[in-house]
Amino acid sequence: MGHPTTRGSAAFYDVDGTLIKTNVVHAYAFYALHAPKISDRIGRTASLLASLPMYWAADKYDRKWFNDAFYKNYAGFSEDRLIVLGQELFENVIRPNIFPGARDLIKRSQDQGHKQVLVTGALDFATQPLAEYFGVDDFVANRLEFMDGIATGELRKPMLAGANKALWVRRYAEEHNLDLDRSFAYADSGSDLPLLSVVGHPCAINPDFRLRTTAKAYQWPILNLD
């Protein structure tokens, strides 16, 4: 009789606020400022600025509701342009805002033999260059729906936010034969408590008030990568 194969372990990372200082609003602002027509640039940027208080409130209330509302801004962008600008977005906006301790954290985890996975509500073409920069094994991100190469403003399923991240991690662990009890998760926000709760080793990174309070109550490690 053969021995059962030992299951592996992974480290799952939220991205915005955890590994980088920027978030999905900064990414969209970059795209809005690089819209092909000047009238489009002005309209998109003005609309974004006017909506910021609403987005701030929506994000605090419900991350899924925020995503639903926020990604409608992308309606009308061509897929080609979003992909081409993704690399520029990384070089100009994301890379300068990577937290100083982020690479060391990932490197240390890699050296311990854990599979490295980014789990983010940001968009896939904005996340791809970051995943390559960190040299992680895998990533999952939100994906826009396109019709004839033009964004509809809707997200493809599954939308990654809140409890959906935890569901995705559970499924991923099953598919890749990973032991979640031996795995790690890193996040900055109270909205990521479901994600942190599915692993044996949760860690709060640059936490907001809700997450800091929970982390202290459960004696989870708290790190500041800044």
C-alpha cells in the first residue's frame, strides 16, 4: 500500500493596503488620465473625484457592493488599451508604492517552501506585472467582462471580495492539495477576516481598526511593512 502524499502549504496575500500602498481607485485614476480622448479624460476624472466620498462609504459598508459600483467606471475602455497600460500602471503607480517590507516577507515565505499566491479584488491586468515582480506562483484577481473587446462595466464571476476570497482559497487548496491548517494568510482590512480565518496562520499587515482589534483578541501576529 502506498503512503498518502503529504499535502503542501501556501501563503495567501491580499494586495491593496497589504503589499502596496495604492488601491483600485489609484489604478482607475491612472486609466482615466490616459483615456484616448481629452474629453473622455476630463469626464472620467471629474466623475471619479465627485464619487470618491460615495466609494469611501461603500467600501466601509460592503466590499462587494463597492466593487459592483466602482468597476462600472471601466465601461467603454478597450481590452487592448487596458492591457497595454497595465505595464505602465505598474511602473508609474504600483511599483513606487510597494511597501518596503513586502519583498522580504514573500522571500522569507518562499524560502520556507510555501506556495505563494496573491488574492486580490484589483483587476487581473493590473495585478499580473506585480505577480511577476514578486515572483509568486499564482494569483487570482477580478476580471472585467468584455463584449467585442470593449469593457461592459461588469465583473466576471467569481467576484473577489470579502467572503468570496475565502471560498476561492478553500477551492484552490482542494485543487492543489494544500493543507490550510499549515498555510498562511496576510491582509490589512477587516473585510478580509473571512480570508484570514480559513488558514491556520493568519497575520494582520498594516491593519485597520477592525482587523487590529480582532488580531489582538485572537493573538494573531501584527506586522507593519511600511
